[in-house]
Amino acid sequence: MKKRLAAWMLVLALGGSLLATAAFAGDKADDTVTAEAQTGTAAETPADPAEKAAQDARITGEATAPVAGEGITTGGYNPELSVRQPDPVGQLSFANLEKQVRENNLSVLALEETIQSVEATDYSKLRSELEDQLDSLEDMSDGIGALMQGLGTVEVGPDGGFTMVQDANDRLTQLLAGYVLGTLSSSKESLEDAIADIRSGMTQKKAADGIRQLENGQDQYVIAAESLYVTVLELQNTKAGLERSLEAMDRTVQEMELRYSMGQISALQLQQVKSGRVQLRSGLDTLCSSMESAVVQLEMMVGAEITGKMTVTEVPDVTDAQVDAISYEADLDEARQKSYDLYAARAALENAEEEYKDAKSDYAKNTYQRKSAEHKWQAAQYNYEAVVQSYEAKFRACCGAVKDYRQILKAKENALDLQEATFRSVELKYQQGTVSQNDYLSARDELESARDAVTTAKHDLFTAYRTYVWAVRFGVLN
């Protein structure tokens, strides 16, 4: 009875140890591929800092070192300064936007901590720990094997020979021990594979894959913040236009009320004009609400206090020199080398090729397993080629959009010059008393509208150029 009790306790103890060991091994494997589980692609060797700074300066037009004697404008964009100046409280400049997002956005910080966690992994120590666990599993297997051999009772048979007799409890214990041995064998194989992956560098590569994906995720947050920043500027621009339209509508209502009092228009016509003003006022209120929501989102993205009151400054102008420096062929090669999307497609192709090679060695030529792996490999090739074509087409369109928006801006600036000349003429006539005040105010509104059109064109050019910058600097092309 004591023998059977000891056997049961040993099986249960070994089973509990097995579960703990399997969980430990699983946790270690998960730790090494945390980033891979979230992503699944690889990092590339970082560029030389000096080379990267020089390239960024060519793309963005920013100097790589401060210029002595230059004035410093708080919160302003000064391309001669490499060290940004802090913005006043409640204000955000584009020059400081990326820094604010990377240093204060909670999601970006969480991704950074994950990156640091993966980078902190000591693979030599991890391999040693896994090898210790493998030794423990082997000791368990030996112990259970000895237990199984000792089960049963030796009895003397009628012929005087010795036989091993097992009762029901012995057989049940042996059955459970066999199950535990099978599970131990599976766990040992998993540990052996994990150790082999560390030795070959596969685990380290997967971790680097994940880091690249996480860094790409951080870049996406910055790009989203830049897009939202320009959106807020455009909403401000649109708001100014609606406010001028509302002022013009007020003048029209005043005029129509006077004409109604003189019997020149009907009550219905006056009501229609007033209804138009109500609709315009409603549109302005809706715009203000949308702008406040956008500001709140931007405040969240830069980690600022949520007030809905933060203001943003104008984005820097894109110069002709920056646009002329765009070289599709040279810049495409740079963007392709840094593109995460292209690397992901290439990694998928390589994985499919490895699976096909394994199938060729494991299965006969006409088996369905080998044919299936071959078709998957071919599909991965087509997919990679499609991703490459799509990326190149998007980048070509990106470069073309910058130049197209520049010519649109030139046209808007030309129209503004004409409108300024027209306004000066109307202003002179108004001073001479040959045109009415309403005509003068209408000409002024048209001038402001032309200025708003130039501002919008500048925003469009800036957005297109930033898309190009992100593609060349980081391979990100949205």
C-alpha cells in the first residue's frame, strides 16, 4: 500500500513539475518573440548617423548644426536650428510635433517599452536557462521510467518460477506515467527546437523583425499626428472663410430688410435670405465643434493637457529647391531599402520558399503536400511582385503630386496677385466715393478668399512633400 501511494505521489508531483516547466518554457519563448507576435517582419541595419543626417538635411532642407548668430524664435520654425525651441503653453508648432509625439504619446511610449524589453533579452542566458529546463525534463523522464519498471508484485508460480503481477492500481499508475512521459517528450522537443533557434540566430532575427514592425507603428503615429495637425490648420482656414461669409450675409440681410421696408421685395424673399443665414450659422457651429474635436485628438497624440483650446502655428513653406531636389530613381531606391511593407512581403516569400524546400525533401513529387507547398510558394512570389509594383507606383505618384501641387500653388499665387490689384482699384474708387461700401467690402472678402486659397494650396503642397519625406527617410508610404 505504501509502495502504491508513493508511486501515485511521484506521478502527480512529476505532472505538476511538467506543467510548470512547460509554462516556463512557453513564457521564455513568448518573451523572445513578443515583437514578432505583434508584427512578423524584420529590421534592417541602421544607417550611419552622419550619413542619415546629411540625407535628412537634403530632403527636409534643415541644417545639421546650429548656425552661430541666428535669432531664436520661440516655437517658430527655424530651418537653421537643429535644436528645437519649446513652444509656449497651449501652443504647438510643427517643428516640435514629432518630438512631442515620440516623447509623450502613451501608445508610442508603450511600443518603445516593448522594444526595450525585446532588446534587453540576454540570449546566452536564455539558452542556458532552457538547457537547464531540458536537463530537468530528462531527469523527470528517467525517474518515471524507473517508476514504471518497479510497478507490480513478484510472485512464485506453480512451476517455481518468478512472475511480475500487477493489480488495477498498478496498471492505472503505469497508464498515467506513460501519458506524462509522452507529454514530457513533446516538451523536450519544443525546448530543443527553441535552443536550436537561439544557436542559429533565428530567435534573434525574429526579435529584430518585431522591433522593425514596432518602430513602423511608432512612425505611423507620428504621420497621423502630422496629418491631424494640417487638418486643424485647414479647419481654421475654413472657419475664417465661413466667418467672412456670415458677415457678408449679415450685410445682405440688412440690405434686404431695408428693401422690404421700402416694398421692393416680398416677405418670402426676406425670409429666404434669413433662412440662408441660419444655415450658414449652423454650418459654422458644426465646423467649430469639429475643430475642437480635432484639437482634442491632437492634444492626446502629443500628450498635452486635454482642453480643446490648443493652437497650432503655420507649417513651413516648401521651397522650390526642395521640390527640384526630388529624384524619382535615386529616391525610389532609398525608399525601397527602408520600406517595411516590401520587407514584409519579401519575408513572406522567403518563408514560403523554405516551406517548399522542406516539402520537397519530406514528400514525393506527386503528393498533395508537396503540390500545395509549391502553389503557396508561387502565390507568395506573385504577391511580392504585386507589392513591389504597387509601392513603386505609389512612390511615383507621390513624387508627381509634389510637383503638381507646386504648380497649383503658383497658379493660386498668380490669382492672388490679380485679386490684390483688383482690390486696390476698388479701394481707390471707394475712397473717391464712386463705389458703395458693400462693393468695397465684397472686394475685400474676395481678396481674403484668394489668400485662403493660397494657404490651402500651401497646405496641400506641404502634405504631399511630407508624404515624400516619410517615404525616403523611413520607407513609410501611406
